Amino acid sequence: MRGSGGLWGSGHLSALLGGSLRGRILSLGVLGGGNCLREFSGGDPVSGSSQQCWGSLVEGPDRVGPPEARACLVGGWAVWEQPGGGGWGPPCGVGDPLWVGDGVGDNTCHPSLQVASSRAGKIFPACPENDETDTSKVVEIQNKQMIEWALGGFQPSGPKGLEPPEGERGPAWVWPLGTLAQGALGTLTVSSAWGECVLGTAGQGLGCPHAGMGCQGDVSPSPPDICISCGSLNVTLEHPLFIGGMCQNCKNCFLECAYQYDDDGYQSYCTICCGGREVLMCGNNNCCRCFCVECVDLLVGPGAAQAAIKEDPWNCYMCGHKGVYGLLRRREDWPSRLQMFFANNHDQEFDPPKVYPPVPAEKRKPIRVLSLFDGIATGLLVLKDLGIQVDRYIASEVCEDSITVGMVRHQGKIMYVGDVRNVTQKHIQEWGPFDLVIGGSPCNDLSIVNPARKGLYEGTGRLFFEFYRLLHEARPKEGDDRPFFWLFENVVAMGVSDKRDISRFLESNPVMIDAKEVSAAHRARYFWGNLPGMNRPLASTVNDKLELQECLEHGRIAKFSKVRTITTRSNSIKQGKDQHFPVFMNEKEDILWCTEMERVFGFPVHYTDVSNMSRLARQRLLGRSWSVPVIRHLFAPLKEYFACV
């Protein structure tokens, strides 16, 4: 829950394991009266609790790094105090009743309960899904069903059926309780500022490699020599926002979480450490950053978090006039560093794409386009705006509302071919040859914002491979040197492994472009492709509406200069920690009208006003679309290759 003074309440814990922010918390208990940690095997479903229940699967010691790190985090697991003040004890282990509280903790049980129900042979009725389905509601319904089943004794197999199959079971192990100082068991802190440490009241006696930094109260190494996100000395690069280093694990977390936002529009995790149980939210309406209490007290100074809570409004360390706050020093060139951080984050090297020389004006021909997951025909709209002649525009789309918009707004010039999975090599040969292949597969199962995401290889994530298949079919054959271009788009807030796999298949690293530079809304996206100059700086034009006020109808006043990312969900329109509507009219707050949202995205006014569609239906179409100014920026070099009017 969000508390007063911009504080996010209890239970928001994240375990950073192997550099990846997993969608689950790994827990281990302490046997009462014993001298060792409770023994688990890899694959056992367990849960821990601190105000709430957190479900997880135990992962073996081979998954959590070197022994010195395990000595700090006790094998990579977060440990919680039992609810009700019962002291330290075993978590809700196999067959034990789950203790479930309200709020964010419920969703974290989802992955482990899914595995448990699968092992026990329990099948839950599927929730009907369509274009209007709210994913969070589906997950909530599934959670309730699975939790009721768990409380009923894990029938039909009982607790014994939850154990992993022999082929999946990892080794069991015991960690001596002597490794933990008695003082460390007094009060619980999982310090997200030091993502590898289980701390006590002062984090003493843990044999922590970060003990010289913060855990003991003094900072020995200088900030550039340490990772300011976790305290590691294995620094591989500089933090893009603040003076200090960053390790590879925290870099991966930052890549995943920097552009992950909650429903209220704020960052889901701390700007510094990408974790945080309690976070302070910036009071600047045009800022969306959060800072966890642990990082603030550790880097700014003891008591700084409480002082920030009392300050109303509180401007965060990225917005404040000062550049130095204790040990936290903001970089003067952080905007360019952040851009370069995402531009140079590639751990795979590929051959540069083939460069096509511009075509002489007299030899240029109209362009032929294959658009997969076309949406509301943003690609065709931009090509027309640029004056590029379009010979043929083949679009694969299954949403009836999107097809209606495309048919009406482009006077039947689009040839719709249905589901991308039904398009074959024969079709490509019949409709082609193509000069440009574009698409952005659904992001629902790729975005780490979705707690029930299935990843790249399941659910809608697999549709990426349909793009890859048809891109391969559409490429010019050997010896054909005609210019051929392609573009693939998806969210920035995806897992590092999914991004790496997409890049590996496409043999290209993405560029990150945020529409806030050329529009009145934040919208960070990854783009893969071979369009000329994709990585050139994004520059606005005189026609771009950079402020929300420029997008509003007469008599309406913008409360914010830019809005947060507009999605298919209705509450994405609300802004700030207090969930204000972004417009003021007749002395009352108001939502964005559909025509205003269209201007924010760069579409012509009333572009989606067809077929008596409701406001929510039109927002869903826009929430899945591309930002017109961004696509114009990417498509502009095509004027050197194709005929223009």
C-alpha cells in the first residue's frame, strides 16, 4: 500500500539472485532450538512471511553464486520473521498452511502455486480471456483459487505430491547456524541497498564482504570503486545517474526495472538499487522516481528517510536543486549517460547490418510493406505523412476494432490477411517482394510488470518467432541487392534473458527510444532493425506537441507537463502518487479525452473515432499503438530509397 508522505508500505521485498530480479522470493527457515538452518532440497515449494506470505521454490546452491555471497544471504534466500511476533522459525514449508495477507504479497505466491498445483495434479478452470480482459483480474482470480486449494490440504495428492520429481530435485544442504550472529536474528532487515545481505539491527557478525560499507556504519572504499546498488567490489561500469560504480548483476536488474512502472505511474523499484521494501515517491508531479528507505538512510545519511517523509512535497535526488546529498552525488550529464547506458548494454556482438547506398531519385520506386501485428496502421500513417508512395501495404491483425480503424482511415488501401500464424511462405511469395517488414508482437507475456508472464517461449511471447519466420521468408534471396529494411519493437521492461534471445535470433542489438523526447508522454521502447541511422539522437520538430497543454481542447488546463505511459488500462491515465487526473476543467479534475490522447500519441484528431467505439475501447487501441513521432524519426531515412510524392 502507499502510505502518507510518499512511503510505500510493508512487504515489498525483492531477492536479487544472479543479477536477475526474479518474480519470486526464495526463503529458508531456522529450526527452533536447533543449530542449523532447516534443510530443503532444490525444487521444494516454500513460502516465508513478514506481514504477508511470499511463495517460492527453493533453488540449489549452484544457482546463487560463490560461498562468500551465500554466507551473507544464507544461500541466496531472504528470511522473514513469523507473523504474530512468534520469533524466527521455519517458513510455511511443504504442506504447512499458507498465511496470506492483503496486497502485493498475494501475487508473489503465483509462480510457486502454479508449480505446486501442476505437481499435485490439480487443474483449475481457465478464466475466459479476450481483448477486454484485465490481466491483473485474471491473476487475482487464479490466485484465490490456488490459495483456497492450498489451505484445503493440497488435494488430491496432499503435501507429498508437491515434492519435485526425482529428475528435477536438486541437492539438499544444511547451513550452520553459527554462520549467523545472534544479533542478526533480533530484528529483520533485508537491505535492498545491499541486495546480498541479511542484516540484523546493525548487520553485524555476518562475515559480509560489504561489512566495511554501511553495514558497520563507515564507508571505506570510494564510491567509484564500489557498486552503490549492492555494495559489491566487482565493479564493471559506472552508475548512469549517480557518482559510483555498478556491478554486472545490478546492471542487469537496472536494465529490467528502470522503466517498469506500477499502476500509479511510479517506478516499481528504487532508482538506486532496483529493490526496496519501503520506497519514497517523489512529490514532483513530472517525476516518477522512487528511492528506498535503506538507500536513503545509507547514502544520504541516517534519518534522511524520515526527514523526507515529513517534507511535503518532497523532491527526490534527481529533481532537487542540489546535486550532492551526503554520499549520493547526481551526475550532471545523467540524461546522456542514461541514454548511452541502454545503447551500450549489449553483451552480444553482431556484424553490422548491411548498408544500402541511397537510390538515385529517378530510380526510386513506391515501397511495399509487410506489417505484422499491425494495430491501427501507424506504419502506413507515418509513411503517408513522410510523403513516401506506398505500392502495397499487407497487414496481419486479428483485433476487429483495429481493422475497422485501418479500413476507414486509409480508405481500403490496406490488405488485411488475418492471423500471422496462418501466413505461409507461399503467401509471402504471392504478395511480395517486400521492401519493409515491420511489427511489434504482444508484450503481455514479456513485460516483467505482469506477474503471470510466460516469457518468450510460451503464451503470446511465442509470437515473436512468427515475426522472425516471416522476416526470414521476406528477405531478398542471395544475389538480390535491392534495399530491404525491417523493424521490430517491444517493451524495455522485459527480462534480460528474453532481450538477449530476441537479439540473438534477429542478429541485432536494439536501440532504446523514449517518446517523451518528441511527445507529451513517456513511452520507452526497444527497437531492433536495420533502418539507417536508428541510433541517431531523437530530435523534435516544430509540429511535435511536447507539452500536455498543447494536446488539450480549449478551456482545459494541464496539471502536468507530460503524462506517464498510457496503456490499455483505464487507470494509467491517473498521475502521481495521489492518483490525480491530468486535466483541470470547470474547477474540477478531469480525464484525458480521446481526442487529446490521440494528440499525445501524434495521431490526427478523431483517428480512432469509428464504429461508435467507447472511450475505453479507443484507449485500448491507443495503448497498444506506436508513438507517431518516434516512428516518423525511424522511417525518415527511407525517403532516400523510395519514391515520394
